[in-house]
Amino acid sequence: MGKEIRRYLNPETFPVAIKILKDKKEIPNGTRTPLKDLKVKVAHCQAQSICRKYGWTIAMTKEDLGCAISGYTYGWETPHPEGAIDFLTRMNYAIDKTVALKMLRSFRTLEQGKCEAVVYSPLEWTKIEPDVILFYLNPAQLMRCLHGSTYRTGIPITGSFSGRAGSCTEGVLGAYLDQSPKVVVPGNGDRVWASVQDHEMAYVVPSSHLKDLIEGLGKTHERGIRYPIPSYMRYQPEVGLSLPLMDIFKSQEKEN
């Protein structure tokens, strides 16, 4: 399936297979972890980028995490509303404490004790059977995913767009909890710490949807709806004062 995705979308970085584990003892052998192998704590978005850019399988546990927001959303930290509210208001994400509390409550979260580790692995040679798959794409590639995802249902993909906790929470946890595809506008953390580029969007699907996505991509591909986009080129160009290009060449030949 990873090879089929590469055929139809040609993404710039590897699609990421993601497994949420209740017991960290289930982490596959040979999997890297940030604190042990990189000697640093990182955010989930960083682990995603290491996987999609290096091609590594990497696992995150509470001990590896260096991000307070995802510590809360993944159920690894007891939430401290006062601190989070102070952060959201201090950074002017929220006009006041009431709005900040609404923001905090809007985050998708896992129950504490439901997840001890998250494994990120390149889809094409994954070490795990994923719960969700994360793609970083440009808008045209994302458009093609929407074509594929709606081929069987005809129902548009809807989403939640806050610009905060984007890929890790709105995307991965949203797709996992709802079992439906999610379009994600990467958040500020994605960009600052995980090197997400200005042109990149994210698309996250539950593994149960991957077969339908590929089928829809294939069927539309057969009819010429493809990536790279096959731009229409069969027309005669005009240059300058609406003179056909060939007439200009002929005029130059006569002068010579």
C-alpha cells in the first residue's frame, strides 16, 4: 500500500505508519527512542519528522517527551489547567482566561493509562501494523487524497482547524478517536520544532481507510486526474502585442 501511495502521490517525504501502544513493552526490537539514541527529549511532531525524513522507526514514551501540550493530550501528564491557561493568554492565543479554557477543552485527548508508547515507522517498510497513517503533502497532493477518500461515499471530508497542536492532536488523535480522515493545518510547533515547511499540509487516515483511499486514487488516476497535475498545454501561445509566436519567428527569419 505504501508503494501504491508513492505511485499516485509521489510525496516529498515518507508516509508515516503510527501505532498507539497500551504497553511500551510492545515496542518492536530495533526501534530507536529519542532519549536513549539521540540523547534528547523531543515532541511528537519531531518524532514524526525524523521518521518521514530519515526513514527511521522511532518510538515515543513519557520519558522521551519534551512537549507539555502533547503530554496532556496523549494522557501522559496530569493536566494543570492554570498553567495551560496562563500560557495561552500570555502568548495571546486567547483574549482572556474563559477563552483559554475553551481552547484547552477543545483538544482531542486520550484517557490516562490508554497509551504508554507511540511508534512511528515508514509505511513502505513499517515494523508495525498501524492504527493511523500520516502524510505530509502539498495542496495539490492533498486534493488528490480528497478525491480518493470520497470515491466510495461522496461525502466531503470535514475538519477542525485551530493552528494549535496540529499534526499530533488534531490529526493523529483525531483520526484515531473518530476513525475518519483528517485534514490538518500544521501548528506553530510543527513548524518551529519539526521543520514543517510553508507549503506542507498534513492528511491523517485510520488504517481501515487506506484501502479505500488507494482505490479512489487509482480509479481517478485511470481517467487522467493525476499528480503531478497534467496541465492543459494544447493551445497556441501569444507573445507581446497578441502576435502569434510563430509569426514572430517567421518575421525574424525574413529579416535575416
